[in-house]
Amino acid sequence: MSIKYGEIKIPTDLIKKIEERVKETEFESVAEYVTFVLEEVVKDAEEDLEEVFSEEDEEKVKERLRALGYLD
Amino acid sequence: MIVVLAIDALEYTMVEEFNCKNLMQKYYGKTNISEFSEPRTMVLWSSFMNGKNLEKEVTALGDEGMWNTKFDMKNTFFDQFEKPKIIDLPGFSYTKEQHDKERMLLKQFFDAKSDKEKTDIRAMYNNHAFEHHRKIKQEFSDALNGDYDFLLGYFSVADVVGHLNFGNRIMMKMIYKDMNEVAETIKSDYIVLSDHGMEKIGIFGDHSSYGFWSSSVKNLGNPKITDFAKIIKNEQ
């Protein structure tokens, strides 16, 4: 299945920094490096969303939100 | 124009961690809110604008009454200005419907039985907060070009989103960087002030026991939130 690509804009200062960094890695281009980093960020964000809410933390924060007037 | 960037729950340690230079300015530090029994948003901003501790008076109204508090201009230090503009400040120009819905969604989140339901409600809660934030940013940006001698923009996003997402570093960093960019658009001297900061309870956020201040003009030390009425008056 072929991958479709879109375009985004990045500040040129940042591109220069990434170009320097890419020289020391196995990535062949800025685009490849940026794609990898963004995939990791999105994966981390999705994992955060999948977390199980801790009952203990919930009870603690509920108590605090009641004291602050947010919850009855 | 004297400008105050009032950012609810702006946390001192995060401003430093995310290197928000426009929020730090030349001088920055913590505010002293130790005289208050709890760092309640409505109590702190009410005390700020009246220049005195109003914890007893505001909490006597009960939770519902507290959130509906609305002070007259003449009771606040804003009255010393000819053309003040105050955006969305709790206890003064708070957008009631917006913030009532936030608390309703917060309650729904904690009443939800399943993690899936909590995740869905949290997404609605966050979207509601960010949509409001975009409106406030626009209003503040327009006001910077207006004919006012005092402008206060109150931004609730760090507090509202923080209560259910403070443990999400990426989301909080995005919010702090956004507020840093808002500060960059201010061309006159300005003060950054928060009522309290925030501290983690797992993924959630609680109010911390100090606020944040910054100024490009003067090192204010460890001021009380009630000192700012005089501090701002002296800047006139």
C-alpha cells in the first residue's frame, strides 16, 4: 500500500539544527527524522489516553476539588 | 497601557522547566498566599482586585454563591483607571455559562463509571476549555490595540485543563508555550500573575500553595496577591 504525504512548515532555524543532528544518525533526511520523532510523540500521547485512572489518585484529587469549591 | 497577564494556576516550576522567557521576563518569583486557608481561585482573584484578604466574605457565600461573586468596579483598584478593560476575571467579568459548564463536566468525569466514559468526558472537557481559550486570546489581542489605560486578560486554560491533565507533560508544555507566545505579543511593560500554581496527583492537578509573578521593571520579591493593587497603582 503506498503512503500518502502532506506538507508542513517548520522554522528554518530548527531545520538547520536537525540537519546537523541527522549527520550523526542513521536517518537519511530531515523528513525521515521528523517523521520518526512525531510518530513517537503521537504514540506517547495515545498511550496517555489509554491509561487506567488510578482510584487512589482520583479519590485524593476529588477531596481537593471539594475543598477548593469545584465539586459538591 | 498597563497590562496584566493573569494566568490561573501558572506553575513557577513549569515556567522554568519549559523555559518560557516571555513569562519569566527580567524578574520573576513566587507570590505568598499563605494567609489563605485554601488556594481557592475565586477567593484569590477577589482579594487581588480589592487589595485585601476577602476569604471570609467570599467563602461565607457557599460554593455556588462564591462562583457567582461579582464585584462592582468601584470596590476594585480598576476604578483608578479611566479606561480599564478586564477580560473574564473571576469575581468581576467571569463568563458564567462557560465556567459553569466546566464544573459540570468535571463532576460528570468523576461520576463516570468506566475508564472509556471518563476518557470521552475528559475529551469534551478539554475541547470546551481550548475553545474558550481561543476566544479569550482573540479578545485579548484585539484589546492590546484598543484605547485602554489598563488591560487585564485572564486565562483559565492552565487551571481548567490542568485539573484533569497535569500529568500529561506534552499537553501542559503546549499550553505553557502558547501562553509564552501570548506574552510575546505585548509591546508595553506587563505583569504576569497567577493566583496559585499546580502540583501533580497522578494524571490530575491540585492547586499549589504559591502563585507566580513576573515583571520587566522591578524585582517584587515574594509579594502577597493583595499587594498588587498598590504595585500596579505605583506603575501608573
